[in-house]
Amino acid sequence: MIQPGQVMTLAMKEFRDRLRNRWVLAVALVFAVFSLVITYAGGAQQGAVGVRSLEFTITSLVSLVIYLVPLIALLLGFDAIVGERERGSLDLLLAYPITRGELLLGKYLGLALAMTLAMLAGLATVGVVLVWQFGSSALFHYSGFVLSAMLLGLVFLSLAVLVSVLVNDRTRASGAAIVLWFLFVLVFDLVLLGVLVATSGHYGGDIFPYLLMLNPTDVFRIINVFSTESLRNAYGLVSVVPPLLSNVGVLAGVMLAWIVVPLMIANWRFKP
């Protein structure tokens, strides 16, 4: 039986460690700088600089988040367990009156808190700009975008913790983390589109939208595409994605499953 008090103690220790090594500050600055640059210069290739519209800004930031957030989450969590094992501190931690499940969940929650705080601090700067430019109504859509970005980060942090449990050394764990980033961010969509183009849409066309659910970055993209009418028309996904998968609640449920399932597998494999 997991004791919440034990879990929160471990989580706060992990969180304080990230604060002390300036990790939260560094990630917040990265998010702030990149998001502001994207917001103001995202339309430079079309000959326009500045905040053009709320929809255009969110579209530009979606691309930034898809590339940056998974990488940060994977690099943050890949050594959560294997790092303790290599340093010889894992046996010491398990000598305390805590279970392996409490240790795993506590580390995950501490890392998740650090990552969430860093993302909120970095993305808040763009939120201030959007409210100043478009009024308080922009805060609703932007808050939804930020929430979905945090869910994406939690998904890849969950995958990173799973990797950290499965491998035996940090070198392999870091390699596996990079492979996961390439697989989900770059390779998956290219392979899927390649199959569709090569077969002229005769194979996989009907199940294409459902295959997108196998990639959390695609789920994140669809959530934000269907947030406003103009974005749906701009991406042209209304005729491709079935009504079930255009439901934000269903998509949020898929994201939550991507968070919970890897953690459950990690807990299962972490047992002695």
C-alpha cells in the first residue's frame, strides 16, 4: 500500500534538488527566450514580424513544444532510477521504510513538479504578451495550449522513467531516450505518411487517424488544432479526423493513458 506522506517527502526532495542545481531556472529561460522569438519572428518567412494573431502564435508554439518539451522531459528523467543505481545510492534509499513503488512515484512527481514549474515560468511571458495584445479572452485558449503542453511533458517524463527502470547504466539510458525522441518526434510521422503516399492511400487510410493516437506528439497537435475553428481550417484535418477523435475530452484521456501506462509498466519491472 502506497503511503502518500512517503511519496510527497521523496517528491519534495527531488524537487528541491532540481531547484538547487538551477535546472528549473535554466529550462524556464530556454522556454521564455524561444517562445518569445517564435511569437515575434514566427512569420518572418512570410515577410511579417510581430504578433500577428492568437491562432498563428499558438500554431507556431505547437511546433516549438513538439520539438523541445519531449527532449527536455527525456533528458530530465532518463537517469531517475538508473542514476541512483550507478551511484550506489539506490540500495541506501530502499533501506529506508519505503517501498519501490513509493520511490518510483515520488521521483516522478518531484521531476514533474520541477518541469511543470519551469514550463509555466517560461511560457507565462508569452501569455502576458498575448493578453496585452488581444485582451483577456486570449488567456482561455492560451491556457488550454499550456495545459496540453504540460501533459505532453508528463507523457515523455513517464517514458523516461520507464527507460530508467529498464536499462542498467546511464549510457544506455541516455541513448534510449534520444532514440525515443527521434522515434516519436521525427520518424513516426514520416513512416506513416510514407506508407500512405507509397500505397496512394489504399492501405491505412481508414485507420490513419487512429494510428496517430500511438504518438503522443500527434495527439498534442490534434488537441491544439481543434481548439479553434480557424486552426481546424488551416490544418485541413476536419475531413481526416473522425468526430470521436476530434473530441478534446477523448484526446485528453489518450494523453492521460500515455502517462499512466508507462508508469505502471515501470512499477511492475521495478519490483524485486
